[in-house]
Amino acid sequence: MASQSRWVPLESNPEVLNKFLTGLGVPESTRVSDVLGLDEGLLAMVPKPVYALLLLYPLTDKSEQFKAEQESAIEDGGQDISSDLFYMKQYVGNACGAVALIHALANNAQRIAWSDGPLKTFLEKTASMSPEERGHALEEDDTLAAMHESCASGGQTAAPNRDDKLDTHFIAFVNVDNTLYELDGRKKFPINHGGTSDETFLIDGANILRSFMERDTKESRFAVLALTAAE
């Protein structure tokens, strides 16, 4: 479905993303930080506990081909999805950063105590909705749109125009019921990547992120961030 509205995109910059978290009502004890690399030594530097991983990756012919093949294979073979998983579609253009953060936060509701604010309001309103209905609810949320725009304009680089067609995309990875899920509002459904645990989530997630990079070895436009307890 074509986007009905477009937002100014969020920069893949922890300072910008944390400003957005604060506006949502997320406490300063939960922050986004850069993941400097996927080898064991650099992963050991990531603050703990890790609630979610965020990946910014380039949209290329290879990534789009893999997306189509993956969705087709899952439609043929099926997959188990926890009823506790929060998933929403993305219909707002350039809102992938916001959708990824909402996915990361909503699936850690038992671990992150946010205050009254736009996030709590949105999650309460959409709790019983389908992924499609949640995506349309975001389209109609003027409070989140205004806050997103304020944060997007505060990055280190000049913000792209809201009408620009971006060639990178944010997605989230979470652990729900000891299963690692990839949450991408552009895909037809969440992707079940198999078993994980609180102790192994960072390593397990890094293995999946590495597979994205290995499919597009000539690309360098990847960025990995983590939603964690603040340092």
C-alpha cells in the first residue's frame, strides 16, 4: 500500500534517537547506543541488559530479492509467532526509525517503565489492533508526527526532505518468549529467527545482523544500535 503521509526521517544517531525516546516518555535509564562492531570484543562493550537491536541497512536489489524470497518461503512453510509479540506495519513514509523504536519498546513493556506520554497513549490505543490497524493509527497520530519532526530536525547532518525517497531502512530485533524476532514494517509479517535467551540475545542477534551484511558485501551503509540500560 502506498504511503498516505511522509515524515522527515530520523538520523541513525543515538543523540537524536534518545531525544525521541525522551519525548515518548521513556526514562533516561533506557537509552540507544551505537554498536561499534559485531565481533565478540566489541559486543562486550555494549551496555547491559540489551532490550533490542536496531539495524539500518541499505535497500538494494539484493535485499529486495531476499525479502521476496524469504516471505514466499515463510508463506509456504509457515512459522510460529508469539501472541505476546507487538508488530505493526509501516504506512508512513520515512517513519522506519520511529516504527523500529516502537517495536523495540513495545516488546519490552515488562522491562521498561515509561511514564505517561505519546508512547503509552499509542500502545494503549493500539493494544487490540491488527498490525495493519496499528500502522494506520500511526498515520493519524499528530502528536507523534510533530514530536518526530522536532527530533528529526536536530541531527548532526541536514535532515532530508520529507519527500525524498530513502534507500536505507531501520528494523528492530527483539526477544519475546525466548524467541528472536525481526520486526520490519515493510514485510508481510514478523520473522521468527529461532530460539534465544536474555543471556544470548546479543550474540544471537549479531549473527542475524551479520547475515544482512554478508548478502551485500559491497555495501557499507549499515549501522547497528542497541536499546539498553543506560551506562
